[in-house]
Amino acid sequence: MEYYKKIDKSFFKYGFTIPKNKIDIFLFNSVVVKGCSRPITLIWGKRKFKALLSHVNRKAGEVYQIRWSDTSFKKEIKQEFIQSYIAIENQNYIAKDEGKYYITDLKGGNQEVMLFKPISENSIKIETFIKIETPYSELFRRLVNENVFGWLGSEVNDQMITKDTKWIDAKDIKLHVEKNHVIYYLIDEVNKEIYIGSAKRLGDRVKKNRKEISGWSKFRYEIIHPKFHEQIKQIEYHSIMNFARFLNNSGNLSTLGVSNYTLVNKDYKFYLK
């Protein structure tokens, strides 16, 4: 048994409500108490994602939902069904601007579909059933990956940081050189040093053998919302000053010295005038 789910606004946000005539194929005779959930695994090719099968506590009969608990899955489906995501967010944005509530209304030729095949009470295989490509799909996927559209789907549209990364090995810098308007952090694990900077293009500033921290071995960065691009230097210095108050630093600022790492930035003039 299987279920063909048309992509809608809720699909990108939290998941979907299982139609009443399809509930049994997801339950496998294993009842979920109302108001509770059970963990399930979504199997998409060779990848696995965590989700929940929830029995929603509502008065209006049996309501079961599949809810995404893995944030990376949300990002994956946005890129997979990029045509639907852009169309839905565009229509939703227009509706909000007009003070209306938007209910997904994609026409037949623009309707994408994902297939769900429950294989046990805790596992569901999923496949792309209908996917629509446009001349702009690849561009939009890249923008979604950079979280450029993150503010569209949020009630808060002025978040300063649209994306932040974990620590990444220096050898992988080539995969990130095109990131724009970032605050970046470099760390030298051998000499116990940290450096903070900003860049309009990451690859223009983060290179091997930086004189300030020539032995850096890992990096991470934060992408700044377009609304705050003009304040990127202020954001950079704010980060520098905060790190300096905790770490030994090259600016001779008073510090707690809570680590054996040293902040090697020497430029504090933005705050020290």
C-alpha cells in the first residue's frame, strides 16, 4: 500500500496530515495514543531521516500526521521540489501582503508529488513521483542552500544570520569559496589561535597561509541577511570584541582568559576610539 502526497505549504513547514482512508497503512495495527507520537524513519534512496507519526489530540475524529523532526530533511525537500517551494512562497508572500491567509493552490501542470510506502510501523520508503524542472531550478536550489529565502517562510523576516556552519576542515575550503557576505572564524589547533574576519566573498579572504594565522586548520562562517550587508564590519567587530572578553587576545583587552586559545586579531579600533 502507498500514498501519493501532493506538495503543499504545510509539507515544507512540518509534514502532512494522513487522509483517514490511509491511516491503517501507516499504523500497521500498532495504535498510537492520542496526544502521543512514535519515532519513524524515512528512507529516501540510501539516506535516512528522522520523523514522527503523531496522533493529534483533536475532538474532530482521528487525526494522524507525519511530522518532520530532522531539519536537514526540510532543506532536502525544498531543493527537490524547488518549483513548488518557490511558487508556494511567492503566493504566500502576496497573500500576506494583502492581509489574507494563503491555502496552497497550485494548478495541475505545476503540481509535484512525493510517494510514501510504509514498510513497517517504524519505517517508510519515500520516492519522488512527480518533479517539475524549470530553466531556473538550479539557481533557486543554490539560493535555498544558502538560505537566501529563509526569511520568506518565517514569521520573523529580519534575522541577521541566515545560515551558520559547523567547524570545517581547511582542505574543504574550495567547496565554500563562493559564499557571500559572511563573518568567518579561523582556528589553528596546534598553536591554539583564533582569528575572526568578514568577507563579501569568502574565497577572497580565507586562504592558506594567512599572515595573521598562517597555520589555521579549521574554519566556520555565518551568512548575513541582505538587510544587514551594510553593517557587516560592525557585526565583525562585535564578534571580535565578545571573543576578546573571554579569550587571551592580541589587543591587550581585559579578559577572563577562560581558554588556552588566543584571539590573534589586532584591530579593535571600531570600538576603541
